[in-house]
Amino acid sequence: MTTKQPASQRRGTPRWARRILIAFAVIIAIVALAATLVWNNPQIAVGAFQGYHSQNSEEPHATPGDRVRDNGIRYVNDITYGTEFPNSHLDISYPAEASQDSLPTIVFTHGGGFFGGDKVLGDPLAVDSDVNYLFDRIVEQGYAFVNVNYALVPEYHFPTPVRQLDQALSFLREHADDYQLDMDNVIIMGSSAGAIMTSQYGAALANPAYAELLGATPSIALESVRALVIDDAPLAIDDFSLSTMLLIGNYIDGTMHPSRVDRDRYDPIGHIAAAYPPSFLIGSNYHGDGYASDMEKLSDALAAQDVRHEFFYERRADGSEGNHGILAGLPTGDEIAVDAFDQMIAFLRETPTR
């Protein structure tokens, strides 16, 4: 005698469960496909922040001008320094009471992950806002402050911005008398992405083999560079987090797996030579969004070559760390930002011209 099974047992897995399994499998497949696409083309993710449109322009972002701002600082904006690449424009600010003599010159490149940012972090004429507070404070110390734009992804990749930094320096040397600049007393400074460029350019200045590897032979003499300021640069590429690799890999070759050759070209820590310029390093934190670990590695490499330098890292009294872009906290009086700025200025004052 055959016993008839209940209908629920004859059907096996319920229909609703099969649908959930199918949906789950589809989701897994979509996620895997998306991860593969991003891994091989991180611009897909970067574009979400960039706005999926080019931020490169042959024309300046604002009408070039020369004016004295309300605080007395003279501001000359959107000077064209080159024609080979887009965004080849720079601004120069001068102390309120500047004499006719040439001024020690700080050449600055901004951050923004090589996909965004601007030499004035927005509208080049919105120079009375707090985003320019740091720049004004530096100018008040007696420096001419040159703020440089450069080409961005996805159209341009490493090391184009480093070459543009050199083109800007070459232009400034050629036009030093026109703009009241002492180009034998130069400080090169950068924040985040700009700090990467600064550290790489310093290595190219001191190490001809690295300059050749980078394809960016400096047009300025090593002796003309008084110091570097490297503000929180992600450099140790083999230790990058996924989010940092997303940006840097996209910048290097448009993938998240650059070749060993490109990794070596990118990271200047292994190419530090004894002639590397005196350097002030700023590390924002070890446990958050900053690159204190990278700055410590660079500091160790500089120390091994007896290069004069200072590594600034500080915690607050409650043990908290500063965020990436510490110097941006100056307008609010953040204690770490104030200490970093004061120690930076002291380091520069104590560093003689060469």
C-alpha cells in the first residue's frame, strides 16, 4: 500500500523561498559585477563625486584681475602659466604693505583627490571667505603666495599634475620681476593631493634617477628651494585603504591595481636622497581619514638621509585626533590647527636660504 505524501512535501522548496533565493543570487551577481567594474574603472565611483562632467578647462575659471581686497592684500588672479594642459592658471597674493623688493615665495597646490578642488576652493573671486583664511595668514607672514591649479581625472592622470607644477615654477622664474617674486627663495607647499605632488617634486629635485623615472625633470635649481611643506600626503601605496586606493589608483592609471612600476614611480619614500629639501610634514591622524602613518614613514626616510625636517602630529587634550586637512581648522581656532600653523611658520623662519 502506497502512502500519499502531503502536498507541501511533494513540492519541495516553497515557491516564495525559491523567489528569495533567486533574488539573492541576482543581487550577489549585480554586486560582483559592480565591484569588478569599479575595480577596473574606479572613475565610475569617483564620477559620483565629480559630477560626471569634466572639470578641466582651457579658459580660466574667473576673469583675470588685479585688485586690492578689503583686508589690503593685493590679489592677482587667473594668470595663465602654460598651454600644454588645461587648468594651467595660478593666483598670486601679496602682503598688504609689500615693498617693491622681491618677496620669498610659497607655491601651493590644492587637494581634492585629483578629481576636484580648485586653487581657491570655489569661486576664485570669493577670496574674503573663510576658505582663504589660511592663505591670508601665510601672506601676513611676509610671503608672496602663489596658488596653482592643475588638470584633473578622468582626462589626465599621473604624473601630469607634477609636470604642471614644474611648468608653473618655470613660468614664475621667467616672470619673477613682473610679479615681485624671489624665485631663489621658494617654498613648495601642498595639501593632500597637492602634498603628494610636493613630496614627489622634492624627490625629483634631489634624485635625478627619480626625476627620470617620473618624467618630470625640475626646471628650478635645487638650491632655489628653501623648504617643502607636505600636509598629509597619502604616499605608502601598498598600505592604502580601499577608499584611498580608489582615488589614487584612478589617478595613476584608471584602475585599482596599478603595476609595480607605477607604484614605484608614485611613492617617493623609497627614492629619498640626502639632498632632499628641508621639509615640514603634517600628519592628521592614524585612526581616521588622515595619513599620519604615511608622514611618519616619510619622516623616517628623511631621518635616514639626515635631511632637516619636522614631523608635526598632535592629539587634543581629550585624546582625539585632528581630521584630514588640519590647517582648515584655523578660522575656528582649533588648537591642533593653530599649533600646526605656528610650528610650520617657525620651521620656515629657521630654515635658511641655500
